Amino acid sequence: AHVLTTGVQSSLNDPRLFISYEPSTLETPQQTAALTNLTREELLAQLQGNIHHEVLEGNVGYLRMDDLPGQEILSELEEFLVNHVWKQLMGTSSLVLDLRNCAGGHVSGIPYVISYFHPGNTVMHVDTVYDRPSNTTTEIWTLPKVLGERYSADKDVVVLTSGHTGGVAEDIAYILKQMRRAIVVGERTEGGALDLQKLRIGQSNFFLTVPVSRSLGPLGGGGQTWEGSGVLPCVGIPAEQALEKALAILTLRRALPGVVLRLQEALQDYYTLVDRVPGLLHHLASMDYSAVVSEEDLVTKLNAGLQAVSEDPRLLVRATGPRETSSRPETGPNDPPAATPEMPKEEAALRALVDSVFQVSVLPGNVGYLRFDSFADTSVLRIL
């Protein structure tokens, strides 16, 4: 089995294919539990074991899904999920969807999850799935109507991933990323398959595990999908640190409207090229901040945009840390003037001060040379 697995994987460059030897298995293994035989209470208990939700500090919603049920179960339990889980998260200012421990699920459940993050005035084609055993192709669209409310498009969503995130969970992360509806934080996902089946090879005790469904991924363009390669996160970080990083990103994004407003006010009140201010204000208001996940991202985006619109390279935004802010306080036009520095009395100290302000020399050919690296205050120059 090991030799066969190595040969198949190396020949086809597909780690999802492997052969196992299981002499104790009498029948072909079942791929999924017979969920249709479970009572509603048993289905509910199973669902509650795979879904966890809470509201974190800063009014951040947290929804962890370790498995994604199919359409049949979601239809049966949708009212319970909406009333006891989703309604608790609707009032939050942002949401973290944790798929780090979700290794699979059912394809039919994908539109239920995606639809709650997509505006209700349109439907969207999010994926196309090819099923090899039935030789059929199925398009997946968002639902035109959902039970309860959809999560507002104005609120940020972060999806957490790990190297164990697989199958249907990968497709959900991929779709939300391509829709520009979520920021993916964590590790590159497994690069698995939507549906794996274990098939007995003839009458032997050897079994072949093989992907039987394939995502054609219309949102990715060019026919490329996450299968085999995985979903690349927007912010790569070890999975165990992903939640902390997500919360830091959401804190920054909560501050974005205030930063933009203060920047607009500063331009209106101080920028000397008055005729360019309306264009700058419009640009700030219409910029797409969906990809901003750090202060560096924000500064780079603001500088590139403002300088392009104003055609003024002097217009510069920068982020200051706590030390820099405290050592270089901002001053306004109505602030009292800074105190005049006390001048030294000793000749040597005065000479050192002069040398720090001016550099004077006579060059060959009796050419005078006077260098200023900065302009001193008038009170200093008067004494010097």
C-alpha cells in the first residue's frame, strides 16, 4: 500500500490519492453516517457539538464551525440556528468565522453559509462542482431568500484557517475571499477535495481514497481553484495566533472611519492648494479599504492615492508610534510658542552651538562657503 501510494502520488502529483490495506474491513466503508436515521434531538446535539458562538470584547462576533452540515440537516434545523446562534451575532460590529478545525462538510451546505454574507438584492454564482460518479455539473448560487437577516455588507468579516482546514471549508474561505467579503487570516489550507471516497480495489483488502468531486471555481478566473494548492491567506500567521491577529486587524479597521475623517478635516483646514481639496476629499471618501490589514497598508494606500490626486509629493501621511508621538507632540496655530532655549555662557559651548547651525570656511580661490543644515530660531540667531 505504501509503495502504491508513493507511486500514484508522484506520478499524478496529487497527495489526495492514497492506497490503504485494511484486512479487517469486511464491507466497503461508508463515507458518511446515516444521518437520516437520527432523531431531531440527536441531529441537534451533533450540530451543537460542531458549532460554537460568542460575542468577544469590542463587540466582535465569533462563530466556530468544525463541520458543515448538508442542505437536509440545515433545512431541518435552520430555525433553531437562526434563533439561537445567528441572532446573537447579528448585533455585533464585526465577525470572526473560525474554520481552523473544519476538515470537511457537505457541498449542499455551501450556499447556506455564503448567502448570509451576501446582500439579498441579488443572487450570485459562486461555484460550479463537477461530480465524477454521476458525470454531472452543478452550479452553486447564493440563495435569493434566507431565514432571518443577512450580515450587513458594511461590517468586516475575518475567516480563520489552518493547514487542517479542508474540503468544503476551503471552498467557503475561497469564495468569501474572492468575493472580497472576508479577510482570510492564518495558514494555507490543506488543498483537499470537496468529496473523498474510499473504494475497495476489486475483491482485495486494498482501498483507494480518491477525490470524486471537483470545484471549478468561477470566482477565481482562469479555471484555477484551491484544490491541490490550498487557499492562500490574506495575512499569513501560525494558526494558533490567528484569532489574536484577527482581533488586531478588526481593531484597526474600526478606527479607519475616524482616521479618514480627521484626515479630511486636516486637508480642509490646512492644505494650501485649496483648489485640490474637493478632489482629495472625494477620493478619501470613495477609496476601497477592504484590503487594509495593517497600519503600513493604510499609510501606503493613503500616500499613493493622495499624491496621485493632488500631484503633490509633499502631501504625506505617516504613522507614529507611542514614543514618537510623545516626544514630538502636535502643535496647532493657537498653541503658545515654544519657550526660547537658554543660551550657554561659555565660549566653547557657544562655538559648539554655532558649529551645529552653520558651517563656514574659505575654499581655494578665496571662495566663501556657508552651509545651513537647518534654520535656527530668531532668538538664537540674534545671540549668535
